[in-house]
Amino acid sequence: MPIQKMSALRKLAGQTAIYGLSSIVARFLNFLLVPLYTSKFVFEPAEYGVVTALYSWTALLNVVLTFGMETTYFRFASKDHVKDNPDGGRVLYATATWGLFLPAFVFMLFGGLFSAQLANVLHFGAYASSVLMLVLIIGIDAITTIPMARLRQQGRPWKYAAINMLSVGVNIVLSVFFFLYCMKQYNMGHNHSLINAVYDPAFGVGYVFAINLVATAVKLLVLLPSWPSWKPMDRDLLRAMLAFGAPLMVAGLAGMVNETADRVILKYLLPADVADAQIGIYGACYKLAVLITLFIQAFRMGAEPFFFSHAKEKNSKETFARIMNIFVAVCMSAFLVVMLFLDLFKWFIPNPAYHQGLRVVPILMLANVFLGIYYNQSVWYKLTDRTRVGSTISLIGAAITLVLLFALIPYLGYMGAAWTTLICYASMAAISYVWGQKHYPIPYNTTRVLLYMAGAVVLWWGCEQLPVEGVLSYAIRALAFAAYVGIVWKVERPASVA
């Protein structure tokens, strides 16, 4: 492989690692909160179902309020008249930031005024205060989108990581304090002045949202010194950015339908007396797919600006294809880690009442691998300014999701939601591949990618069939994982040194 290409790959790997440091740690620490939330002394499945369902609405609304502006900002920042002009960069930053601030402010204002009515509409009338805090969280998240994106565009991953880690740290410290200390001590009857002053057991799941709101507000306060003035805002530029971002917003909204509609719709398609508990079980077990989703999130943060900045380089398409091979290999390695040792990972959910949902884990992990493949492929329509293609594919996926959810959930419950997710993401990846090869052909090694996926699944299935238990079983599974990684390394390594 040419030195220039390897340098580009190393740069992507380095930025992915640094951006991923904050993103992975943030998601992983949130993952580590699952044992806390699902402990017998904190939330039963029905209560955790409330948290899961409300946060599903957060993802949908966040896409609307950010309006595809993050990718739009990267795209406009890469244009020559902006990249080579400091004033152009300042105008772009101010325009994008204020373009998101105004609708977010309106959303928080009206969402706050009518939070009780909104809670009733969502069938969570008893949690109006949680809905109010959620509205504020969503709005502040939207407001901080462009200042955080600017750090990525400027190649300042360490500051980006530090801000994210500060916010996460606040979340973790407060969660431990209120749930592991205050709630546990109160339930054990060990009350004292501090607990009586700050802890109200009736607030319940509301503490999850209150803690998140404080952590989100801390991020906003840290970013305020870099806030742009109003004057450089360019209305013509804003209109152009909104035109570019609108299809991305539609695609993102459709994508969030694919990702979160299952937990929203379960609330309405399952019997009312079991819906919250089933959502809680499904949401907790969904968290066990975190290793793949963590890597995908970190990869996207490093890859999107990388793809834009290297698109015009020689052999860029071959580089993109090579990245796909490595990406899938890493994802399937994560799949094997979780599935081969699921008997250990399941105890991250310490309450056995949730363990009946473990059947969804392999299905959801494979679904997320296909989603990651789709994200990789999305480079072709972003680089050719065919953002409407992304909208179209995501809308097709959303249609598949909605049809299958309504068809399968009444009969299969949350298993229907899991199978729907897999079918949707696999269909989107296939459609994007076929479409992209016509307009921006990238020489993906589809045979190798599919072999990596099938090989991992077969290896896991084979280990499940072995009539051994205990230490011997774990030893065989560890050897199987090592063999998979070794084979992948042997296949990919020659290309990296060629």
C-alpha cells in the first residue's frame, strides 16, 4: 500500500481513537449505569421502561432540531472559498450556530409551557416533570451541536474529548450519589440530614433526567466562551445550508425511526399492563450490543470529516474500500466477544427479571453491523451532493420498519422489534450498495465482507452446540475468538504493508 494511503489510514485511526475516547467512554459509562438502573433496589423493568421509552423520543426530536446541520457544516467548511478564508469560516460558524439556536429556543419555550399536555399525549401523564426536563435536554443538545462540530472540523479532538468527558463525569458522579448512595441508604432506613435535604423517593425516575439535564447544561457553559456573535450571520448562506441539510434531516429522522421506533411503538401495541416492563427488558438487553454501537459512533466522528477531506486524493476509493474491510472485521470481533461470553455479560444486568430478553442480543448486534456498513457507504451520496438519496434510502428503511413493527410486535412482542431492526438495516445497506455502485463506484470487497460476517456467526453458533460447560467452554470460546482475529489479521495485514 502506498505510503500516502497508509498515512491517511493512520490519521483516520488516530482521530477515530481520540474522538472515540470521549464517545466510547461516555457510552460505556452510560452502559455501566445499566447495572445500577436495573438493580433490584433501583428500577424494576416497568420503571426502566419509562426511561427507555422517553429517551427514544429524545433521539427523534434531536434529529429534527439539528436539521442535518452538523454534516452540512462539514460540507460547507470544506469548500475552497471558506477553507481558505478565515472570515468565511467565522461567518459559516455563526450562521450555523444561530440557525440551530433559534428553533431550539422556541422548542424549549413551548415544550416547557405545555409539558403536562405533552406528557399526556405520550401516555406518560404521571411523568410530566421528566418530560419537561427532557425538553430542556433536547434543546440544549441541539444548541451545542455546531460548537462541538467546529472542534472536530478544526482538528481539535482532545478538547472535544475533554468537554464530553466533563459532561459524562458530572452524569456519573450525580448518578452514583443519588442512586447508589441516597436511594440505597434511604431504602435501608439509614436517613440523615443530607439525604433528607436532597433526596425525594417520590421523584423516582425523574432523577435520571434531572442528572442528565445538569450534565448537558455543564457542556453548554463550557462552550459559551466560543459562542459566535450575531453580526456575522448570513441569511443567504443559512438558506443554502438549510437546503443542503433538509434531505439529511429527513434521512436522519427516518434513521431514528428505524433505530428507536421499536421502543416507542411497543408502548402502544402491547397490553398496557405489560408494555412498560417489556420495554424495560428490551431496552436493557439492547444495551448489550454496546460494543458495536460504541465503535460505530467513534468511527463516524472520525470518518465523516476524513472522507470529505480525502475524497480528491489519488486512490481514495481504494482507501474507502479497505476501510470497509477493517470496519466489518472489528465489528464482528465485537460481536464474538459479546456472544461467546454472553453468560458473563448478562450480569451487567444484575436483576434476573431482565434476562428473558437476552434472545434479542445477537439479532440486534448483527443489525448494528449492517447499520455501520450503511454509514460507511453513505460517503458516496454525500461526496456527490446527492443527499436526497440518503433521505430516500432512510425513508424506505422507515417504511420497512413501521410495516414490520405493526405486523410482528402483536405476535412476537419485542422479538418482532429485534427482527424488524435487522431486516431494515440489512435492506438499507443492500440498497445503498447497489445504488452507489452506479454513481460513485467504490471497489468494495463484498465477498470478504460477507465472509467476515458469516464466519463470525458460524463460529458463535458452533460454540453454542458444543456439549461442554464451565472453564473448558470458556477456554474453547477464547481460542475460537483468537483464531478469528488471527485469520482476519493475516488476511488484512499484507494489504497494509504492500
